[in-house]
Amino acid sequence: SNLFLPADGGRLTWRRVLAGVLFVVAGAAVSLARTSGPGALNSTWIEDAGNFLEDGLHHSVVTTLSTQMNGYYDVVPRAITAIAVAFPITWVPGIMSAAAAAEYATFGLIVYIASGPFLRSPWLRLLVAAPACVVPLGYTQVNNDLATVQFVALYGLFWLLLWRPATRAGQVCAPLVMLGATLTSILPLFLAPLVAARLIADRSKTAVAVAVCWAAGLVTQWTVQLRGMSNRSNDLFTSPLWILGNYVTRAVPRAIFGERALGGPGTNYEGSPVPLSIPDMAVHEALIWGACAIVVAVVVIALGRLTAPHWPLAVTALAFSVVLFVGEIVDNYAIVQPRYVIAPALLLYTAIVAMLRPRGVTDDATAAPQASRPVLRLVATWTPVTVFALLLAVVVGFNFRVVNTRSESPPWTAVVAAATHTCMKPGTADYQYSHLWWTVRIPCSRV
């Protein structure tokens, strides 16, 4: 009952709608600004190019939506691509990237709304919501592309399952968001314990609808395996003990200090391991154990009641940070891909903020009103979470823009110009754009 708190009552006014729209627009703009090189609006890469855009340009909408990739369907990304290809070809990557960035921000908005009953202060809620758009790791693989929105979505779905909306709009949107996410990824399967707990604590129509949509989407995904359509290897297994070791030495340090400080992504554009860039091994190890020490210090501060921790939220977020990290890797190669650290890191932030929640922002009726508390007491209770917020802000700043294969890709406008020139030759049907391992055939009829 302390984990599934009812949202504050209140009507959905036009001011709240406008604030939500502005939140999404601002979050998407910040996310799009992270991509260097030609920019997110003028480039395409990885599965967005070689799978979604390729299929969208050459197949019907039905075929595009029903095509599986790596053993699961990608309904929402493919639906967005099907809409994008209806526009001029020069606009398509920009529309796809803008939609991906808007999805990041939408999940961040869900976090901001759902965290209200737990973190009464808007600043605390923003602290757990904003990293969905500016997480300081994984951007070498997750860069405003539709294919990898699923990793940020896991964080949003965690909060969606905690959220008990009070408005009709929230009660309608929550199941729809869940259905869209589970029709796009198989990874929400690992949130099953949270789905079950939600139904035990809350048997409202909204809770049942969310659970039904969760199950319906995953059953649809499972049909790929049952029908023998999967192109994914089924004989992969990585030891959970190996994964837990990497959670401590890789996921936690990158969450606290960012990817650059820990030697980079550790993989190349194909996902194969590459040596980390470590100028000083002593400093590297100090960062690893320093990050762990920070987490331990947060727990000590919370146990010492220097703050007003929300233990059900903190423990649950930390548990699912570990569960998702193990679940993402256990059926993969023994390589920690940067994208696998995103959801665990975001949940670690939630656990830390929940433990550092200052006194005076709770619903404890026995607590003295904030205005009547001594100034020094207020400063002391807000200092731990403020220090963490400043650390995270610095880390995000240093990891805001990164160089990856998207930033090194040619501008899409140049690709379309080359296609236009090639298609002037009589009898030419397509122009083939290839970069690294992805290929897109642009029909001459589109240029």
C-alpha cells in the first residue's frame, strides 16, 4: 500500500496540458541537441535505417508493422516510420528522430507525474524525470533513434506501474502506453513482479487494464517464437554472477560518474568489445569504488534518519535496477552493451533520491511545517540530495554530446542529393545508401 500511492485529485486543466506539452517539447529539444555531426534531424543510423526505413520504403504498411526483428515486433517504431515515409524523403529521418526524442520526453513526463505522491517537491520530481532525456551514458548506442527507445521506456514503465492516475485522461493513457511499449519490446517481461504487486494492492479498472495490456503485448511478442519466425539465436546464456559483478563495477560507476570518465562505451558500432580508454588505472579503480562508496553513503544517511527516505520506493527501484540489468544480458553475449545500462542507471537515480528525500516534503502529519523549521535544519536536510543533484548535473554536462557512428554519418541531405544524381541515369530504380553495417535503398520515384 505504501508503494502504490493514489495520485492527488484534481481536474486536468488546460494549464496542466500546456505544461505537459512544453515539458515534452523542451525535453525533446534538449535530447536532439545532444547529437553532434550532421545532427539527429539530418541523419539516420542502425536499425532505424537498415530495418525500419528500408521496410517502410519498400513494403506495405501491414507488412512493415508485422515484420519482426531480433525475435520481437517493433510496432510503434514501424508505425512512426510508416507515417514518416508519407512525407518528402528529405524529411523522413528528421521525423523519426523527433518522434524518438519526444518519446524520451514523454516517458520523462510520466515519471514526473507518477512521482508526485512520493516526491512532493517539483525539484525532486524533475531530478528523477530529466535524466530520461539526458542520461549520461549509453548515448553511443541510444541516440534519438526509434529502435532503442525501449531502454528508456523500461524506466517509464516502472513508474507507470506505480502510478494510480486520478484523472480520466490518465486512466485511459496508462493502458495505451503500456500496450505500445509491450508491442515494441519483450523486455517489459521482467517487470512481471511489479505488475503482480500492483494487482494485489490495487484492483481498480485502470490497474486491470494496464495488466491486461502488458500481458497482451507480451503474448503477441511470444508468438514470434511459437511460430518459428525469430531470427534471434536461442542458445545464448550469460552467468548471472558475471552480470552482477558488472553491475557493481560497470553499471553503478557509469551511472554516478558518466560513461566518459570510465573509459568510454567499451564496444564498437557492431557491439563488439573494444579496450577502454584508461589513462590512469588507479584513477579508474578509484572511480569504480568511489561510486559504490557514494551509494553506501546514501544508504547510511537514510538509515541514520538524516533524511526522510521512502523505503518501499527506494528498495523496489534498486531491486529492479538489478533485475533489468540481469534480464537484458542473461540471454545475450557476455558483453555489457552501453544501452543495457540505461534503465538500471535511471532506476538507481530513483533509489538514491528516494533515500535522500528531505524532511518537510512528506505527508507525515507529525512532521513540523516547513516554515516553522529552523533554517539550519532545512539546509541540513536538503544538503544530501542537493549534492547529488549537482554531481549529476556536472556528469550530464560532461557527457552531453558524444562522438558515435551517427555523428560520423553523412548528412541525409547529401545522401538524397547523391540519390537524385544517380537516379538521373535511365533505367535506375534505386539508389543504395550504405554506411558501416546498415543499408537503405531509396526508390528513384521518391527523389
